Amino acid sequence: MGLIKTEMFTDNQNAIALIAKAFGHPARVAIIQHLFKINTCVCGDLVNEIGLAQPTISQHLKELKALGLIKGTVEGTSVCYCIHPENWKNMKNLINTFLNADDKNLNKCC
Amino acid sequence: MGLIKTEMFTDNQNAIALIAKAFGHPARVAIIQHLFKINTCVCGDLVNEIGLAQPTISQHLKELKALGLIKGTVEGTSVCYCIHPENWKNMKNLINTFLNADDKNLNKCC
DNA sequence: TTTATTAATCGTAACATTGCGATAAACAAA
DNA sequence: TTTGTTTATCGCAATGTTACGATTAATAAA
């Protein structure tokens, strides 16, 4: 086997899992954190910033882009990446709703 | 290759990635959601609730337990699972800090 | 003790992810 | 056009994940 049975779960559950998976690798966490720190677009220097090879970084960027969390604009020979504001906000809502489903009754437990 | 280069990243980045990975599968999302919905412990019926085989559910529970997000107490022949309140709160703080690193300057972008 | 019930573990096949060298593609500058 | 610079894609080896049948372990009930 080894393949996730997506059809058994709700769209909500699958969506949350997809987002979480994107954050499930420290390199992608580092990329996002750097994009926030730099405060504007990053043109190129992500490979120097994070210690992985250029094809590896490119692959991680591709995944984040495919999910819509970041966007890249071509700027000459280099590409500028930054957070996609609206999509990031929507993603945050989705995750927050999931994480805060408790609040009232977290201690009614064994 | 195929192995994550954990030593290249900060403890914070690795911790976030580990948590995210736990939520990176719809079955584990479903388990957590069901634990919240039921509002108390779940004794046994997780296998019926979610459509996967018993060993598969057991494996997912083990992962969530290893991270400290849930706890299980033996109750006769069955085991009762519920969210681990303190650890869940700490986890939420970690994730929220990561997700809200923006807020001011999300639109200063290309 | 024997039998049932429930959950964990083992073993393994199918599939996915990670990382990077090699290469290609796209563009700017000379 | 040629050369340099930067990013994307290909291909593949190493490792990780997922799912489940078979089995074991633990406890309860008969």
C-alpha cells in the first residue's frame, strides 16, 4: 500500500492535512520564516540563507507555490518570492479553526 | 538520499515541522477532530468512526501520542484516548507564533 | 482455566519524499 | 552571437510513510 485514502475523509480534513504537510519540513518552515523576516521579496539568496543545494530549494519553493502560500515573480534572470497575502490569511483561518476546536472543554478528560 | 538534514535548522524550525507532520495526514486530523467532538475520551470506537483498519489506527494514535498531543489510559480491555490539554496548548502557541509572524507587513510585497 | 474482546506490535508491499548532480531554459550583458 | 547568471527540471538513490494481514499481549467474563 502506502497511498493515502483521501476519499475516506472530508474536504476539510484533506485540506488541513495538505497544508500541514507543506509545513512538515524544516526547510519549508525556514523559507517562510525568512520571507517574513526579510519583509519584502527574496530574489535569489534563499540558497545561501538555507544550506541546501539549489535544486533542493527550488523543489521546496515549488511545493509552497503549488499550495498558493507563496508567489514568485520573474525579475530579470532571478525570481522574487514572497508570501501570498490572501491565501496565507485563508490558510491561517483554516488552521486556526482546527486548532481552536477545543477552548471550552479541554479538561473534561480522564 | 531521502533523509531530512535536521542539523541545518533551528530547534524551533524542527519542532514546527514535527508538529505539522503529525497533522499532515487526514486520518490524524480526523482523529483529533473526533476527540474534540466527542468531548470526552474515546474508548475503542475510533476504528469504526474512521474507516481504516485497526492496526492502521493504532499506528496513527501512536504517532500522536509520541508527540504528546493525546494521551491514552487503559480502561479494562479497551484504551481511552483524549487530547493532552497542556501539550495541546503549548503546541498551539508554537504554531500560532509561526503563523502570525506577519500581521503588519503582509502587503509590502511585489 | 478457557474463551472472548480489545489494542499493540511485527512484517512487508506499495508508494512518497528528500536531496542533489547533471542538464536545460531563460534572460542580461558583452 | 557568445558568455555569464540564475532558476527549473530530470533522473535516480536513499530513506520514510502508509496500510493491513497475521500475530501477540493484556484483561474480562464464563
